[in-house]
Amino acid sequence: MSENPLFLPDPNDEASPLPGRRPVADAATGEVAAAAVSQGLPAPWVARTERRVLAVLFADVSNSTALYAKLGDTLAKAAIDECFERILLLLAKFEGRLVKTIGDEVLCVFPTTDQAVLAASEMQVAVAERRFGGESIQLHIGLHYGPALVSVNDVYGDTVNVAGYLTAVAAADQIVASEAAAVQLSAALKSCVRPVYRAVLKGSGRETTVYQVVWSRSEGELTEASFDFDRRLPPDMGALLLEQGQDVLEVKAERPLVRIGRAPGCDLVVDAAKVSRQHLTIQLRRTHFYLVDQSINGTWVTTEGGDECHLLRAEMLVSGAGVISLGCPQAAAPDRRILFRHDRRSAFRLSDAKAEVLRFPTPRRT
């Protein structure tokens, strides 16, 4: 066990005090503390939150939608769980810690970028060399290095958000790392990364380089990355907020798909005769939001500039702010219009309530 653990000791463990460490106030942890107090629950770990410099890594299943469609929910989840079990067995080798899973994605932290890059590379090898549930699974991985707010069992902050963003822009079988992570690598591992993109990362405000980790020998014929033209990645524009009356929904990495329609099971219910039961979805794909109409009468979208367009069994990119009207132009039914706008906070921001914290798997012989 490292003498500098990645997480703070459990506050219920009196044998592991933390003398001389000052708590760091933060909006996210403050919300958790307030919620705990309102329910009469103790939240001692919130007060123990502090800043640590870490390498943060997300590993996401690239083809999960197709996998669920082919195998069905039960078998697809079993295949993904088996895949996660295999890659999580590698963490202890590199002093890594599993923080939590979010859907088909795992969040891990490491003391150094060398350990994170080596772990990410072995994860890709471990997944590439076998099948799960009879199917091949691909991962895309993003990692960043920097200060994060660390508690007993979670991490927060811009470093985590940036790692999530980099994972979203990574392709299947790819590992991408921030410049902050790449410059921390040892000389030996710096030879295994190459610059591929430019990006303005959330929280920094400046343009930086994004690197690809070359983890496979089969990547000998890599596409040449030319910086003779604009290679800036689309930025993290923040989560998309949907508002109808008192109802507010947030579309972001944790909730990448929202269903809107007349059916009671929709995430946002609009009860009107011209609204279809499953009228539309709004989806986060990588860094962009798309409205997909599935209705009989169509959807009207009004942009900030005042232009209104009719969408019928088609999709469109949603950005900025505006109004969505289901089944008719917004002027014909202003009471049921849905407002949309971007949140200033990251679309890859995680909330504690959505997390599923898993125990380390027990190594087993295969």
C-alpha cells in the first residue's frame, strides 16, 4: 500500500486520523453535505475533502449501443461486466484505484501519469486479446493530470471533467492524454505518445495539445497527423438544460439520452393531442447534442436568432439557446414550449448520486 493513499481514510476508522489537513470548501461537496444534514445523516467525509494531484483516467466501452441491440440487456451487461472485471484486475499492479462506474464507463485514479498510461495500455491489450460474451469489445480511454478534490470514496473537479471530455473525443481502441499528462511522463514513455489535436480545455481557457498514446505494435502504420491546418477539437460547451415550467432536465455524459413525449415513461412528459407518445430524443454524442424527431407531426425548433425550422423524422445539432415546440409551431402552443440552453459547467461533470461504487474484484485464475 502506498504511503500517500489516493483516497482519504474512512473517517469511521479511528485508527486512521488525518491530523493537520485543512478541508477545502467546494460547491459540489457543499451540496452533498447539505443533503446529508437535511436527512439527519452524518457526513464527516465531506469535511475531509482536500486537494490532491492525480492522474485521472476514464475507460469507456465504444460499441455498447450495438452490443445491447445485438445481445439484449442482460447478456450485454454481463459481457461488459466481464470486460470491466478483467481490466480492473490490472489496477493494483499500477497502484491505481477504482473510483466508480458510470454506465458503461469506469473512473480510476493513479499517483503518476506513467502508471496511468501503462495501465491504460494494458487495459487495451487485455480487452483486444479476448472476447466477452462471444463478442469483441472496444475501449476508448482519456486521461488528464492535475489537482482534484478527493474524499474518502470520490474525486471531483476540473481534472476529472477534462479526463471525461478527452474520453468522449477518443476513438475506439484509442488512448488520448492531455498535455499536462504528457509532460509528466518519463523519457521512456514520452517516446510512446504523439501530438494529434489542439483543444481548449474546460477550466483553463488556453489552447493546449492533446496526445495519442501508441499502445499497440499493430499501430506501425499510423495516420500522419498534420498541423498545417486547424486541428482544434470541438470544445466542452457544457451540459444542455431543458426547461418546461418547473421541470428542468440536464443532458450530459451521465445522462446522454433524454426522451420527450406524451407517454408517462418519458423523461419529460408533454401531454397534448398533437404530441406523439415517443416524440423526440435529445442525445449527447461525443461533445455535441442532437435532437432526433420520431413523431407524426414533427418538432419546431427556434434558435437564438429567431429562425424557426420544422423537423420531421430527422435530426439536427442543438447548440446555444432556443425553444423546442412539439407537434406545432411555438406560437400555436406557447404554454408547452421547452426552453434549451447550455450550462456553463462541464457536460462531463459527475454527480455523486449517479455513481455506482464497486469493490475491487478478487483476482482469480483463468
